[in-house]
Amino acid sequence: GAEVGGEGGGGIRGSGVECSTATLATEHAALSRLRRFVGSGMAASADRHIAGTGEADSSLLGVPLALGCLSPRHVHEAAAATEGCGWLGSHMEMRDYFIYAGMAAGAALFSSRGWRPVHGRKGFPKGGEALVEWLQPAQHENAWRRWATGHTGLPLVDAAMRQLQQTGYCSNRVRQNAASLLAKDLRLDWRAGAEWFQWLLTDHEVSANWGNWSYFAGAGGDPKQRHFRTVSQAAKYDAGGLYVRRWLPELADEAVCVEAVLRPYAHAVEGWPSPLVDPDTQLTWQDAQRLSETGRVLPAGPDPHRGRRQPGGDGVG
């Protein structure tokens, strides 16, 4: 299935930069970055399966694309001409999809029930109204504030939201986890999340952001229900805790072991709040079984991220 957003499309997938991207907000600078990223082999070898992406793992082209300083055709053509870069071209195609879908949707893009008729589909009654009763942040202010400010008690989501506030960026992977918690666990109106991202993203694009949020909430063109288990996601994509430690000072101390970084609420980490939702719902069946049998979420063996470069070093994400 499609991932949320496009490469720098301002949706749930972003550009990859943590600091100010003003230096790339010109055509000359953007084309220079594109040539370097694709031509040097970085794009072909990019590790796109970690929570925190760095300069070598993301194009950094989100802002110039969003501002119109760079044509997605240039990106697509460069990717198509270089072996191993097909993923970058597919991101441009997905970005275009959401833009055209937004044009087709019009004002319905901002409807809580979604914009595409889904008559007769499982989970949707006649008329296309979603069965989900979205809760309003104004009536659940504590939950909303904790999610929006990165104090849910779930490390991966909290790191994502604090990075987003501080830099205007966080990676596709962690954006998806934050969206899942808001829409699927807290059941807060997904449009509030979309609007919060709109205010904070440096590479925001209306159709990509709103279209992707509705998609992830199950109210978009593909109403499939998606639920990310955020603790298991952290174990899979940030097993060494590098990303979470970077953005959460409470867990930065090396005395906090990796298992405690994954589940600080279960390890009496000083100052860590109780999770906003039942943390058992944030584990896959396999991880829950391993935890029950061994007392650990991570499988035994060497840390898969030990020695890996710290994501986002030198001001890029």
C-alpha cells in the first residue's frame, strides 16, 4: 500500500531535514542537492528503514518541492536514470497522486468522513459516513496536549512530536506512528492532527498532508484500517534507541538501558509519565509473547544499531 505523504510532500512522509532548510529554497541549491544525492550513490544506498533519517538517507528536497523551487519532474527523471533510485521516483508519483486527489476532492478533503464515496464497503454504512465517532480535542484537552507536545509516555511518538516542534520535520516512519496513536488509539479527530502538522511542517503541502491524514485515519481513498504498535515499531526501527535518546532528554543518559528506552514506564525511569494508552496495545503479538516469556521486547543478540551513525548529525535529519 501507499505510504503516507511523498518525498518532502508535506504529508506524513517528509523531506529529511532537521534544521532550517532556507539554504535549499532556491532552484540552484535544490538542483545541486539532487545531483549530489543521486549522483554520489547516497540515494541508492539510503537506509529508509530507521526512525531518524540523516543527510545520506533522505533527499532533503521537501521544502524546495513545496515552494515550487524544484520540479518533481527533475527528481523523477534523475531517479529513473540512476540504478537503485526507483524509490525516489515513486515518491514523486505518490506526491502527484495526492495533489490530484485533493483537486478532485475539493472541500470534501477536509471532511471528517473522507472525500471518496465508500458505499457498501465493510465498516461503512450507506451514505459513506464512517462508523468512527471522532472525539474532539476541546473535550479531551489533556490527551490532545500530551500528544501534540510529545508527552504521551510512548517514547517513539514523543520523540517524533518533539522533533517536529523543534525542527519542522520528522521522518515518514515516526509520522505514521504519531498519526496512528492519535486516530486509532485516542480516536481524536484526525483533522486536528492534520492541522497541527500543517502549522509545524516546513515542507507542508495541503493535499499531501490532508490526503494522507485521511488515508491513515481510514477515511481517505483507501479506507483500510491501519494501526501501528508504537513500542514494537520502536523495537524494529530504533532498536538501539539512538533516535529516541536524541530527542528525549529523559532517556538520554547511557545508564538507561535499551529495554528501558523502549518501555521507560516499566523501568521506573525518573520523571517518565504513565502512558496515555494501555502500553500492551502498543506491542505486536510476537513482541508481547517474547516479553511474557523473557521479560524483554528485543530478541537476544547484538544490538542491530550499535555503531550506526547518529541520525541527523550536523543539523540534518
